Amino acid sequence: MVTALNRHAFTKDSIDDSSYVALAGFVKDNIHEKIRSAVDAKFNGSFKPRLLPDPGLTPRPQDFVAYACLHKTLGFPVPFERLDEALAFEGVQVCAFGFKAIKPRKSQCIRKS
């Protein structure tokens, strides 16, 4: 499956403009504030990225900062199950979803005549 997915070309047209922020620029041009403002304006508080550029890491006026974040809600024809076991993500236990290998998928439960 990974090989098949990797064959698909991903371009800017593959995602709508309301789902991402991608900016780059120099500290001298106030890029940190431009990024924060763009994220706030685009997502209107509905999405708070965990990682935003830290001015302390790039303090010099000549430093160049590039930033991108994506927030997209996708609908699936077969809903995922909420799994009983949490996953560790960046050291934090988070709720997980997917399909359990021992459970039959919905399509396997439909009898065809």
C-alpha cells in the first residue's frame, strides 16, 4: 500500500487553500508574527498547532524561517473504530482509532446473494 500511495503525485491543487498555512521569510520581516497571524486567521481558533516557530530559536534578523501546517477533516465511507488501547505520541497517551485485526471489516459482514 505504501508503494501505491507514494506513486501518487501531490501538488498544491491536491488540497484546498482553507486547510493549510505555508509561509517562509526572514526574521527582519517579522515572519514569526506573520505565521501566527495567518494560523489564527485561517483556522479561527478551531485548530491550535502544537508547533509554531519559536523566535528564540531564530532570533537574528538574517535568519530564515519556513513553516507549514495542515488541518483537514476527512470523511470515510467506513468509519474507524475507537480502539481500547491508547498510543504514545510525543510521550503523551492519545486515543487511537483504526481497525482491529481480529474484528471483521464491515464489508466482510455483508452477505452477497
